[in-house]
Amino acid sequence: MSVVVFVVGLAVTTYLLRLAGVGAAASGRLDDPGHGVLTAALPVALLAAVVAVQAAPGGHPSARLAVAALVAGLCARRTGFLPAVLLGTLAGALVP
């Protein structure tokens, strides 16, 4: 039951963060470049926090997740968020 509550909480938090970004854009508050970067980075940070907790159970990260994170991080510099996540997932799946 606690996993369901956790996932629902993450979904609601992500939705509210996205809604805050849309509301800020509509109100004209994003004239300052710092606000737009922060609003775009919050959902990514939330996802990264969830992955980090799963990547190192007991303090020892698995090789698959480490490779996936490395590839996704490198791809994120050149591609968008979704292609970086997909390429990281593919790379992690190929690690024996």
C-alpha cells in the first residue's frame, strides 16, 4: 500500500510542478531566465531523486543502473530529455 501512496504522491507532485510552470508562463513571470530554467529542472530533479534511491540499494549501485545513468547524462547534453532516458535505458539493458 505504501508504494501506491508513494507513486500517487510523485504523480501529484509532478503534475503540480508542471501546472506551476504553465501558470508562471501565462502570468509573464518567466521574463527572468532563471525562473524558466528552475521550472524546467524541477520535474527532472524529482525523477533523478527517485532513480538515485533505486540505483544504490544498500549503498552499492548496480552496474546496469550506473551505465544507464552515465549514458543518459551524456546524451542529455546533445538530445532532449526523452531520447536521453530511452538511450540510457537501452544501454542499461545491454549490460550483462
